[in-house]
Amino acid sequence: MKKHIINGVIIFAVGLLAPQIIQAQGTVYLSNLGQGIGSEIGVGSNSWLGASFQTGTNAGGYFLNSIQLEMGNAFGSPSGFTALFYAASANLNPGSMLGTLSGSSDPATSGIYTYTDDSNITLSPHSFYYIVLTAGTPFVSGTAGVPFGYVWNRALNASSHYNPSDGWVGVDQYVFSSNYGSSWNYVSGIDVQYAIDATAIPEPGVLSLFGLGGLGFLWQRRKPKALY
């Protein structure tokens, strides 16, 4: 009975540790943060912005770890900044929201801000997704009065490559919504600046081998030494 209990504990421990070990090794699959900064695009409750990309070729999909955003100096004192993550719909607009990313709710100073995924979002291979930004306060442009709101920097030159790896692709456009995401408009040839860190998920067969290897290692550790 004791042996069976120990075996069960070992298998349970391996099952818990395997995804944590695998997910800890992230890769930046897309990034245009190294490009020069062009202009700024307003973010607010009346100006939701979305940047789309396509995931790569890994058959098991990917764990989303984090994103980085290149933000500019905000105008005035906006509040309630939120970074959301969406799956693309059938017509490639932002479709269903998959989660809210954790990070600064007030990226008012120019710089790079990191937003992490705490809800275990899993990305399918060869699929489109969106980073969507909004805020609790509206954006007001300089042509409509005194500027007010957060701004997301755009890259100086549009590039669909974004320094990709494993088949990932950045899309040379952004989308915006003035009605809380009910409908979207496209602006082509303009890239907002971001990076995506994710982890390739091994296929089930690989995970099984990992579990067996871990079980064998732990079993060897617990075997008593022979007495001579």
C-alpha cells in the first residue's frame, strides 16, 4: 500500500511540474520595438485600438506569456488603461475576448510596458489574434480641442516581418473602434509597436515522455542503497 501511495504522489508531482517547467521557457516570436518611432495613435474609451498577428507552425500551439507595448507620453491625466487579448472572428475582426492582461493601468510616460497573461491563454497554431487597448477616459485629438488621452506609438516604417520566428507574422495595419468594440475600422500600412513572448507547447506524446522520464528520475532518487 505504501509503495502505491508513493508512486501516486510521484506521478501527481510530475504532472504538476511538467507544464510549469515547459511554460517557463518563453520566446519573443514577434517584435518591432527596435524600429524608430513614427507618430502616435490615441487610445481611449472612444478609441479602442487593435493590432493583429498570426501564430506560427508549432502543432501543439503556444502559451501566451506576455506582451510589450511602446507607449508615448500621455496628454493630460487619463485613467483606466486596459490591455485586452482577443481571438479573431471569421471576418478577421477582433472576435471573442480571451482575457485581460496584467500590467500598468496608467502608462502615461513614454517607454516600454510589459503586460502578462495570468489566465493561461493558449494560442492555436496558424491562427489570428488581437492585442486590444482601451481606457476608462475618452481620447481627444488636437484637432478636436486640447489633446487628452493615452497614445500607442507606431513604427517609423511598416513591416510585416516584426523579426518573426517559427512562422509567426505581424500584420501591417491596425483596427480601431469608437463604439466599445461593436464595430471596427481598418487602417492599412501602419504598424503599432509591440512584442509578443510565448512558449511553444510540446505535443502530447512529448509530454508523456517527459512525465515518464521525470518519474524514472524520482524513482531512482527514492530507492534505498544496497547494504554490503
